[in-house]
Amino acid sequence: MTAATELRQPPTVASDLAQTYDPATGRQAGESPLSPSMQQFAEEAAQLPTEEVIVNMGPSHPAMHGTVRVVLRIDGELIKDADVQVGYLHRGFEKECEGSTWSQIFPYVDRLNYVSPMLNNVGFAMAVEKLLGITDQVPERAEYIRVIAGELARISDHLTCITASLAELGGLTTFFYGNRAREHVWELLEDLSGARLTHSYARIGGVAWDLTEDFADKTRVKLEKIRGYITDIRTLVERNRIFLDRMEGVGVISAADAISYGITGPCLRACDVAYDVRRDQPYSVYDHFDFDVAVSEGGDNLARYLVRIEEMAQSMSIIEQALVQIPPGPVIIDDPIVALPAKREVYNSIEGMIAHFKLIMDGIKVPPGEAYSYTEGGNGELGFYVVSDGSGRPYKCRCRPPSFYTTSALRQMIVGANIADVVPIFGSINMIGGECDR
Amino acid sequence: MAQSVLRILQERVPHAIVETGSYVGDDMALVERDHLIEVLTLLKEDPSLDFSMLTDLTVVDWLGQDPRFEVVYQLYSIHHKHRVRIKASVGEAEDQCWVPTATGLWMAAAWAEREAWDLYGVRFRGHPDLRRILMYEEFVGHPLRKDYPQNARQPLIRRPDAPATDDQTTRLLANSHDRRVE
């Protein structure tokens, strides 16, 4: 080795780097050993002089979802260091909330996680209900509808995550299968709310409308179709060598690190930590259902994929149980201070019209205080920390974004990996720009 | 279970606790800033508390009150399945507007504190990399402060016919003292 190449030897590999990267073979841990000819090639290649280069990945990189920039310091293909920069989709969610009435915030929370807006709707409604002290007065039928809508949204969320990241790996067929399955979910949610993507369906104290008459039958039929698409996707990829090579042992994060980073949801459960808000601190009517918390071992891309696949099956089981159990009754709380009067009263009586006017113009008067409410969103614990000063508008409305904390761990996951691994790792953590940047 | 968290805190670090309370099922403890890290370390390390996860960190701006800001930590224990909210009050003056960093305890604090600094201008002493995170480097002021006007605009690229800055932004720029971290 010449002096020049010695100078260009990479600096000492950091300890967290060493876990996944073996400098002797130039391969990730968990990868199968190279064939003899490839081994010889790799040894020769290791002797070639290289230079560290700074590369910008994103924000306009197609696999960066248009919202994240990763500044990579690379040596050849190996990532030595990374700076993950978010904020390109910051819309001032909190500032806008402070100028809106409590009910006007629903369209904003729709646009936080635009892949599963129903879950955000419900999470926010529950936070305000907690602060109002009316959590136990929400009609049971409304709680069941929220669960059904929320779990449908979770299926849509996981389908998007899985199939979009597979499309980024070149498996475009799965993306089409996934989108067909999502189309069924969207049709059901459209039946519920009238909107396909941003539903604004939940209300403080209940939901906007009751289920349609044929909703239960339609849902059962569509769930079967979705199951078929998921089976198709699994059959296509799970024994595919390219898929396994890029998922297994890539993007590993340990359980202790995941907890320390505040990672929740599927990414944490992929580290074999069975934390699910629905099970550990049951809210709504989740304690009425028999379901398993999906966990997997390894903390790598494949584990995250498997957790999401299993969670979709559990979600469908919850929906089917809910459709059987759902009781008849009202879908919104009977409290004129919180819920809008029926349209019949608004148009035909002066009291109804005044009540409507006051609620729309002044907003719901939430007593002064603060509350932190938590639900299981598509990506993990979706929390809302709401502070009221007694007026009709929130003093503060903070969203605890699961994606933000997961993305903060991205640096640790990609350092020591190859450039090409950034795409599947980033895809598997399901970073949603609207929620991460708010 | 949850009440015992506050009781343990009262017993173990009585000198650090200013106030405790429970509202709509949430437990809260207001802590002296000088003892904040001591309390947070106890919460994380003590086996009976075991708050392994910093769920969220944010700031509340009580404009017009003294002290003006409250730094709010939401903690969760995966093992015991309990939660607690820890708060610390900080003043508005530049030499007062800081808390010690929690990055040594939870890695989640790294980005959460950057966001709190970015949006509220509360400094986190000892943070290894306290840069703006959601706003851009050139941004002046801290947008979630209650005295930052909701309709102020700070475009990076200005249209040729647009005025240099609007009135509100001008006032804001005059008042802002903390463009960058020292």
C-alpha cells in the first residue's frame, strides 16, 4: 500500500457503525458471505484510493418524499456521517390553531398525516374531550364508528408505507396492488365522510354522521378483497432475493436506542417492544376487542415490514368485531354547549339558530386547563397537548408527531450503510412530511 | 399507580418540587430549573419510576406573566405504563431564557429541544447541536411566541414589486435579539 492510499484510509469506524459494517469484508452484518470471485474483487476494490465526498440527497429526490434533505458524507458507497434536515413542509400548524376555534382545527389535523387523516381526527377530538371532561359521555356508537374508521385508515397507512417503499426498490407491481386495495379503503371512508382523503369526519363529542345503511356488508366484502391484495403483495415479494437482501439486517436499531429516541408504533414493535397505546392504555372501546399486538425481532427493515403486514390483519379483525358489536344509538353527544344542534332546529327555531351561531362564531368554550391525550396513530403514539385559557380558541395545541421522533433516529440507522440502503430504510420508517414538519 | 409518581417525587426530591397537581387524569409536577436534571435523572433511573421514554417536549408561552415560558416534558414508562408531565418555568430575559439539556438522558431530546429553541427561543444549555430545525437559518425571531404576529411573512425570495418588509415584520426584526445561538 502506498503512502497516498494510507492517507486516504477511512478514519476509525465509530462503535455504532461497527455493529452493522464489517470493514474486513466490506459487507453489512447479516448479509450472506461473498462468492470467492466477488471476494477477490472486493479485496482489490478495498485497495483503491477513495475520497470522502459530501452528497445532498433530497429534498427533491423522488425517494425522499419531497420533504427531507439528507446531507451525506460518503466514502465510496459507505455513509460515514449524515445530517438529516426536516422542515421543508412546515406550515405553522400550531400557530394557525391558535387563531382558530377548536372545531376549525379538524381540517388542519387532516393534513398532518395525510395518509391516515381519520386517526388524527379522532386523536384531536379525544384531546379536546379530555379537556372538556366529557370523554365518558361520548355515545358508544360514535366510539365504535371511530374505531372502524381509524382502523380503516391504519390499513391505508400501512399499505402506503409498504407499497411505496417497495416501489422505490423497483417493485412497481406491488404499488399498483397496494393502491387498488387503498382504493377500497377510500371508497369506504368516502361513504362515511363524503371525502376521499381529508375527511374532517370526527367531531368534538362524536362523529359527523352515522354509518350508511349498507356500510357493514360493503365493508365485509371489501375487507376480503383487501386481504386478497395483501396476499398478492406478500406472494410477490417475500421470497424475492432482491427484496430480502435490501430489507434483512438493513437499518437496524436496537430496542434501547429506539425507546431513547422516542420511537413508537410499528418501528418500535419491530424491535420486539410490545408497546401499543391501544393495548397498554386502552382508550375509546379498544378494550372490547380481541386483538394481538404485532411484534417482530431484529429492528431492521424486514421486521418493520412484517409488523405492518400483521397489523393490517389485526386491524381487519378489529373492524369485523366492531361491525358485529356496534350498538344502535346517537353518534354525537347530546350537549348544546359542545355539539351543534340538528339542522332542523337551526332552520326552524330561533334558539337553534342562536346556538348554532354561537358555536360557530365563538367556538366551544373549553374550561381553562391542559391535557395530554394519546392515541395509536399510523406511525406510533399520536399525542395532542392542548392548553385552554377558557376562550373558544386553543391557547396552545401541540401535536406530538410520531414521525418526527422516528426521523430523528434516521441518522443512526443510515450511518454505516450504503447509499442505496437509505431509500429502503427511509421508506420503512414511514416518515410523513405533513406530520413531521407540521 | 400514577399518584405514586408524584408521591415518590415529593419524598425523594422535595427541595426541587414547586408544585404538583392532577387535572383530567394527567399528573403534573412543576420543578425548579436548577434541579431539573436531578429530577429527570431520578425519573429515568429509579426502577420504581423508570420513565424510559421522553414522549414529547414543548414550551408554553404565557405572555404577560412572569416567568413567561414553561418548558413541558411528557414522560412515559414502557415498563410501568404510567405517565407524568414535568414543567419548569423560565423567564423572558435573555440570561434567564434557558434550561439545561436533557440530551444526556434521552436521545429524543436532541430534535425536540432544537424544535423548542427554533419555535420558542428557549435555549437548552449543553445541547450539542442547537440549530433551527423547522424554520430556515435566515429566519428572524421565534414564530410560536405569542408576540410573533400570525400574519408576518419572511420570504427568502422577495417578489420585485413587494415592499422590503411589512410593518409587522420590521417591528419584529427590531425586537429580535437572538438571531443565532451564541
